[in-house]
Amino acid sequence: MYVAVKGGERAIENAHNWLDEERRGPQDIAELSIAQIRAQLSLAVNRVMAEGSLYDPDLAALAIKQARGDLIEAIFLIRAYRTTLPRLGHSHPIDTGTMRCDRRISATFKDVPGGQVLGPTFDYTHRLLDFALAAEGATPAAPMQAADPAPMPRVTDYLKDEGIIQTEPPCDATPPDMTRAPMEFPAGRPLRLQALTRGDEGFVLSMAYSTQRGYARNHPFVGELRIGAVDVSVDIPALGFAVDIGEITVTECETVNQFTGSKSQPPQFTRGYGLVFGQTERKAISMALVDRALRWDELGEDNLGAPAQDEEFVISHADNIQATGFLEHIKLPHYVDFQSELELVRKMRAEVTAKTQEAAE
Amino acid sequence: MQGLQADQKLRQAWMGQLAKAPSDNLAKLFDSFVKQPEFTWLQAPEIGAVMVRGRAGGTGAQFNLGEMTITRCALRLASGEVGHAYVQGRDKAHAQRAALVDALMQTDQAPALQSAILGPLAAEAAARNTARAQKAAATKVEFFTMMRGED
């Protein structure tokens, strides 16, 4: 039961003023600019864009500043902001085959055409704290080398040519949009992919990890992981043609997984897919593993009762804003609810005590 | 959207170029070259979102990846040409300059704009892309076999 009460305005206002002061921190330390956050905490910015489901690095950096670095709070701010934006249309599907790759690796083919391009990766660093970063100093420029301008071929195409991997035939049906219609189950793969790409990184990672540990194991290889810029093209109704409106950085992961086959179809590799805003490879790999696990029905596999196979479970719990909203609301005043519980438990105790006394007499 | 006329293809290319140009760079080139032409708004700059779509497996069924911010506007020059802009981000001045260039490119100023604005923007974009590609190329792995375990 909710009962409206008033009061606390002054306390709330003072709390928010103190929040502002604490956010700023000591005045003798330089204030962070949005440009600094955008440029130097770019992976945090990427996560906020991916899970906030709005590609705008300046807004994500502002949200991180306002949220004092609490990324879920920052994602919350972005989700709230995006509801105020009019929807001006949708893009043509981005063509990741034309990506200008910063990074492109394959764990399945050493000599993949286009090569293994590591990009600006944490891989192979020693994970030792670099105390040189604690002192300000100039960073040496990244080395450069002549580059081949041709787009990187897709690794899965090499398997596809041989027919030993399941194909992804193009389909231009209008995809369902979870931001426009209430979620219904079964959701189907396009809606699942939307939910996963904006889902909480930690949750999607843990679901993916559970499949690796044996809860609906699907034997994934990272066929290809690529990070880079793609153009976004939108139809302009007044002109009757499509125009590039900008470019975004995305991370794409294609996994190659163990086989399915049937009487009519010889065994072939299956695949999982991850595509996420920004340089976000942990999330993209996780998404691909969970996508693959959720395809059990379509691929004629058994439902092993594993959490990662349960579409409703995964999708209903992947969103950190829904989760934190429901979780954190329990700290808000529930005085009246609790009062009724208190009365109930007192009454139950009184009844039990009375019965014991009766029995004793 | 197939089979565009040659002039439509050109316009598509410059509109894309203007949208992808960093706002500051466009502002610098535009403001030093063009005297602000007279125009009226057909649609004042409006900030909104576009839903970006991807394809499952890169080539399969479409799905909604997430939104991006966009600013659009349309204007008419005093001489009658109409310019449109659809530009990533929330920068109304960027959209206005992009629409002005789009309109002016339909006038006899087009060759001058091409060499003063669009040419330099294209060169800047190519230099940016090449620099990143060259840094990426420097991180390409050269494998060499240490020992084969067959013997």
C-alpha cells in the first residue's frame, strides 16, 4: 500500500547540493572536462553508449561526469535522455564487411587474408600497474606502416564457400523494436540481439561464461573479431535517396560453433553473433556466445535446462536499468508497507503465544 | 534506392561528406570562404534519434542495434535552391552549414565550393582514415614457425 506523505524537501535539496560538491571534489584539483572524459576514458564512454543504447560520445561523457563515474547511473541518464528525442527514422543495416578496421583477429585461421591485426589492445600486456602513468609525460606516437585499403574479407565466408558453415541468408523484414513495443516471448532472434547488445556487460559476460563452464556448452571459436568504423546511411524522404549521416565505431564478433546436421543436411558449423556500439570486445564476444546458446531450438538441439538457453530468463534480466530500478526502489520509504507487516507478525506471534499458553493450562 | 541519376549520386556524396566532417573543420573552411548567404528555414534544425540497424551474422536478418543522435534541417536560399542536412550529433550549426553548402552546390558557385570546402574536407577525411589504417597495419602479426611437432 502506498500512502502519500510530504516532507524532507529541505533534506533532499541539501543532499543534492552536497552531491554536487562531492562530485566536483576538492577545488584545488583541476575539473574534468567532457572532452577529457570522451578522449581518455573512451572505453567507459563506449560502454555507456552501448548499454544506454544511444551513440553520442559527448552525451555519454557528460553522463559519466554527472554520475561521478558510476556507469550504471550514467547509462540511466542516457536512457532517460533518449526518451526525449523524437525518432527521425532508421538506418539501412550497417555493412560491417566495409568496416575500416582498427583491429581484426581470427582465432581459427592463422593465415587469414587481411592478416591478424591486433589494434590498440590490452591483450599481451602484462597487467602490471604502469606507474609512469601516474606522472604526466608525453606519449610516444604509435608506429605506422603502409596499409592495404581493401576491406577485410569475412572469415566466415571462407567456410561458407565450402558449405561447412550454416549461412545467414539476408532478410529485410522490419525488425521488432523493444523500445517501442512491450516484450513478448518467444522473442525471436532479432529482438534477442537487440536486448543483448544493450544488455548489462557483466550479466551477458556471466551468461556466456556459464555456457563455457558446461551449462549448455556450445564449443565456440572466435572465427572473427573486428573493431572499426562503419558508415550509417539513412533514407531522406524529401530527396528519394539515402545519405550517409555519419560514422560509428562498432565491435563485431562471429563465433564458429560445433556442428548440427540431419538426415538431409551433412554436419556443419553453427554460429553466434555479437555486434555492439564502440570498442567493446568483451561484450561482443559474450553476446555471440549467448546468442548461440539461445538458438538451441532453431538448430534442433536439446533444451538442457541451462540458464543461457532460457530466452525469457536471459532477456528479462539482461537490462541493468530495469534491474537497478527494481532493486534500488526497495531502499525508498516503505514505512506503511512495513507497518502492516509489523502488525501482522505481532498478531501471529500473539496467536502462537496464546495457543501455547492454552496448551500449558 | 538503386539507379540514381548522376547528379543525385554527386549530391549523395557531398551530403555524406558534410555529415561526416568534424563540425569545427567545416566551420573553419565555410566561414573563411562563404559570406553567410540569405536563406529562409523550411525546417529549422531539429535534434532527434535514428535507430541504427545491423544484420544477424553480418549478412542475415535485420535487428535494431541502438539509436544515434542526429540533427536535421532544410532551408531555401534567396535564389531558390533548397538545401538539406542530416548530420550525426546535436550540433545545429553543423547542420545549418551542411544545408547551406548543399544548397550552394546547386548554384554556379559549385566549382568554387568544391575546391574551397569539399576538396579540403575530403583530403582531411582521407588523411584521418589513412593514419588509422597505417597504425593498424603496424600491429599486423608476422608469424614465423619456431618448430613443428611432427618429427
